[in-house]
Amino acid sequence: MEVVRAWEEEGVHIPEPYGRTIKVLLAPDKGNVPELSFNLALLDPHSQTDYHAHDRPELIHIVSGRGISICEGQEMEVQGDMVLWVRAGEMHQLKNTGAETLKLATAFIPGYTTEYSYKRCLDAAEG
């Protein structure tokens, strides 16, 4: 069994305009989990992710907070205890519309490496 204490993971802070902290908790190169990658994303108040797509599906569990999900141009309000399934190739984005952190847990199967996960987000912030 692999055990991760998420609060002990430092993660990487992604700068504005996509201010958030990403914590890769399990991945093919982290925690001896070759099957998937599992991350936490903590979106700063009034921040957002970039509008992007992946080459594999993404499961997003909104743990807490409120915001807007945009998928293929369709907007929907989201809040804690909602789950989103984003298919491979679908353009999507999450926006934190509140004054508190929007906390997301995400999973990819097959998993991305830790380095890829952080680099993709940092590259998007650099434009």
C-alpha cells in the first residue's frame, strides 16, 4: 500500500495568470504507481486554469470551493462534491469565482510523470 500525506507535499506554485499550487501525489515516477497519476490542484481565489486539452481522459473531483467549469465552450457552475469526467481531446478550463481556494483532486489514466505534470502547467503560465 502506498500512503501519501497530501498536507506534507510542497508541490509547485504556478504563477499568474493561472495561479494555483499543483501537488503530484502519485504517478508512474512517484510512489511506485505505474497505472495512473493523482494530483491535488489548489486554485487561488479568482484565478483559473488555462483552456487546454489532454491526450487522455481526466477525472476531476471538486473537493471544496465554487467556480465555473468550461468544457468545449459550455459553462457550468461547480462546487464541492461534484465530479467531472473530461474526455481525451476535450478543451476545458476551471475558474475559481470565489474568495476561498478551489480544491481539486485529479486523476489521469494512464498517468503522466511528475515532471510532465508540473512542466505543462508552468509552460502554460509563461504563455
